[in-house]
Amino acid sequence: MRRLAARAGAYAPGIQEHLFFQICRRPIGTTLDSVESWLHQNGRLLSDLGYYILQRRIAAPTDELMSWVADGKGYRAAVLSVDGRKLYDSPKKSEGWAVGLTVHDATSGIDDESIAGEDGPAAGAGAEVMPGAEVMPGAVVMPGAVVMIDPWPMVETFRVPPGALASAHLSHKFATLLLYWTGHG
């Protein structure tokens, strides 16, 4: 949500930070239901602060969601319910996991060097990656490309969406919460 607000020019760090901090902590940020409920409860406050962000709960294939986010040019995002064990190929991860999808551009606040590929940092020498394209390790993430956000400890926060994302998302029946900026009031 911070990235959507920054893209739209309404984000003021420090002023609304306490509000956005709530959504990435337990218990609010643990399930799509709790995030959706928080957005309903705080919708009026968000609007009063200039955040015209709407949400919609859907079930859609991962590739369609990545295209939808990319087509939004930074004004759209998605939160996907995924199986962390499948996403990271690790039995130590939780079955209940969530990741975000957003667009990487100058307003995203994401440093190119902090975006990890499948086998490490994605920035550096390699082929350029266009929005919605399959990404190979070592590729340069172009502005406008979709990146995955995983806020949980012990994983790369920003990364190129791995090939296992679709399978991990399918295991939760493609449960998704769409977020999109609706303009200024």
C-alpha cells in the first residue's frame, strides 16, 4: 500500500507510517481476511488522508494477476495467498504464506540491488527483462517489471517472482486480494 500511495504522490513518510505499520504485523497481516477487514475498518481514515485505495477479493491465475499488476503501471498491486513450502521448496516454511506483487519503477522505493533473482541478486550483467516476462537468474529487472514482496523474516524482501509462484498460489485456490488506486478526491 505504501508503494501505491508513493506512486500516486500521496505518501508522506512519518505521517501515515503508523497506519501502514499495522498492516504488516500480526494479527492484522496474517491472512487475506484480516487484511481485507482492516481495509474495510480503516477505509474512511485512509480516504481522509488522501489514500483512495480500493480492494477486491478474487481467485485468478497467477499469470493473469502479474499482467494486471504490470498493466496498472504502479497503481495496482496484489496480495497472494501461497504455500510457503512450495514457493521456497522448503518443509520449514509455513503452508499459510502471503506475498505481494507490485511494479518496479522509480517511485516504488525499491533499490535495483535489493531485488533477488531465483539464485541471488537480479541486478547486474544479464538480459533485460520486460514486464510479465519469465525471469532468468542474473537478469536485469527493467522498470515496469513485476516484483514479488515477501515481508517475512529470513527471505529476500524483494525478488523476481520465482517459477514456483504459480504452483504455490494454486495450492491456495488462487486466493488473492487486489489493491488499486482510484485517483484523487
